[in-house]
Amino acid sequence: MHAPKTKRLSVDSPSIVPNHLHRLIRHFPHGNDMPHQIALVVVPGSDNHNRMLRGILQYAAETARIRIIKNAAIPFIPWTHLRNTKADGVIAYAETKEQINFLKSLEKPFVNLTLHQPPSEGVAIVHSDNFEIGRRLADHLISLGLRNFAFVGHFEWYHNRCRREGFLARLHEAGHDAVSLEVSFESEAQGDFAYRLVDQEHLSRQLATLPQPCGIATCHDEFAYEVVECAKQSGISVPFGISVIGVNNYGLICETTSPPLSSIAQNSERIGFLAAQLVDRLIEGEPIPAEPILVTPGQLIVRRSSEFLALDDIQVVAAIEFIRARCGQPITVTDIVENSEISRKTLENRFKTAVGHSIAHEIRLSRMRHAQHLLSSTSLSVIDVAIRSGFDSTSGFIRAFKEYTGTTPADYRNA
């Protein structure tokens, strides 16, 4: 399986503007002294949308090149008011073909912040790297020692299909496969606030067919919540029968679900910042990018819904937990053994039997995953990333990272 042919933009911490963006802002010409008037059709509701809005407003504040039009005190224009709004450009969250066609009919530059629909000519898009999101979902579930996997989504949406593709590709590399569970809706109402009622009976029937324990990745936190609720109604334990993870780190959902949901956050502030920069350029006459600009996903937040190692050997489980808690330190196999209640030879043999690789390899994997997170979600230098990933030399870190990923840390960040 191959990642979609789209432009992937690696980004740093959402609160920091990378140097190359500062250079673009400084040297990008402005035809006059008046800021461009921008209409935002992004509902300030979910954490994901609010972070996008913060990124847009950050660009406006730091460059003074655009001004966000407000509806009363809120930086949001309803779809029904958009045609009569005097804007130079639009940033929208357009899920449907009808909404996209409506934006085209305005004959104004616009940027779309979602990939519910496949990329099409004449539509500028800034969104997450969905293929990479899928890979990271798989990485997390694989790391739990699971052998059975499922992927839950509504696959009429293009970005869900991309996430599934990345998930399956990573599982295939590790020698695993997964089943797909389709989410269907009993009812769906469109508008500024889309409302969808999931068909729980249909989802429950699909969950009942899964072997346990099973790792379940979902395309959105909303779907992860539905999976957990259906599992509880069916008597399936979470996280022991199924381990569940979502996408977006929507606090109102993740923290109020029982048990709380693990989730991968999107770099939403950076998405908003780059969308604001792009609409600014489009208004100045630059051409629409031929491909979507894709932003590396953010941090994985592990909560109770996937805090389970599917291993029967408590000594091996303790060793893995020790490694993951201290992967940023220069720990060795000796440190792991000293924390154990059994001999080195016994622990190493039992570890390899249970997990499929050595203790030393698990240390390397944990360090590499930690380093990937730091490179994609912070502005730390490569030297600092090396230190915080448990390496005592930058050259050793770069060599190990290239062996693991096939690229250097710097190229990974800028890929």
C-alpha cells in the first residue's frame, strides 16, 4: 500500500512559527497596506476546530496581513450569510461536494480545512497527513502486544479511507492484518453544526464478530466513544477485551467517556496557520497548489481505553512498562533486569517468547517512537531530541534513526 500522492509538510510546535515560515512572511509582497478581509466558515465548537481558529488568528496577529471578519463578537460566518459577506477570501470546513461547489461559485480565493471529499482541481486544501495518522494508530496498538486488529470508520469520507490505508500498511509491515468496520448513521443533519446519530445496533453486531483481545483504531473520537458504548452494552471489557483509540483528542469526548479515550491529536494550530498563509497568497494572485498541503499529526495521548498490554507474563509486562516510562533516559538491558525479579537469561527468553523480539530491540523501538514524536511536534534541535531520546551522542542517534526510518532526523522533520 502506498501513501496518497499529496504534499506532506512537516511542522514544529503549534505555538512556534518555524523559521522558514518567518522568511516567507517577511519576503512575501503585499500589494497595499490594507489587510485582506477573511471570512471563516469554521464552527468554533470542537477542540480541533478551535485550535485551527487559533492558528488562523496567530497568522493574522503576527503578520497583520489579514483581518478576520466577525459575526457579532465571534470569528465565524454561517454558510447562509457567506454570499453577502464582503470578504477577499474564505477559509472553510467544507465537508460536502455541495459546500465546495458553493465556495467555487463565490469566485473568491478559498482554502478548505478538511478532506471529507477527495482532492479536486481548483480547491486549495490544508489538512493532516491522514496516512501517517493511520500508521501511528497501528504503531500504538502493535506496541500493546495485540495480534487482532480492527479499523472503524465511515468510509464514504476520503480522509477516513486514507487513515485506514496507513493503518493497514503499517500492520502489514509488522505481519498483521485487520478487519474494517463501517459506521453507518441512523440520521444525519447538515448545516453549520452537522449532527449524526450512529447506528449502534449495526456497530454492535460487527464488534461481536471480533476475536478478543483486539486493538480497535477509529477515525474520530466520536466513533471511539460509540465503540466503547456498544462494547459495554454487549458485555465486552474495555481495555481488556478491546483496546480503543481515536483521533483529534477532543477533550469533551475523551475525558468524559468511561474509560477515558486514548487519542492522536492533529497539529490543528499549524493547519490553521498555514491555511491563513495560503489564502493570503491566493488573494495576491499565486496559483492554487496542485496537491493538498498535509501536516504531520501531533501527540498521542494515552488514556485508560488502551492502557493494557495483551500479555500473560507479568514480568514481561513490567519490563515493557519500565522501558516506556524511561525511554528518554539512557537505560540499558541491565537496568531492566535489575528492576525484575528473575534472572537476565530467564527474562530475555520470556520477553522474546511473549513479544517476538529482544529487550534491547524494545528499548530501541521506544526511543525511536519517542524521537519521532519530538521531531514532529516540537522545535527541539536534533541534538536535544537525541538527548531526550536516551542517546549519548548525536551521531549515534542519527545512525540509529536512519536505520529505523530510512531517513535522517532532519529529513524526517522536513519531509
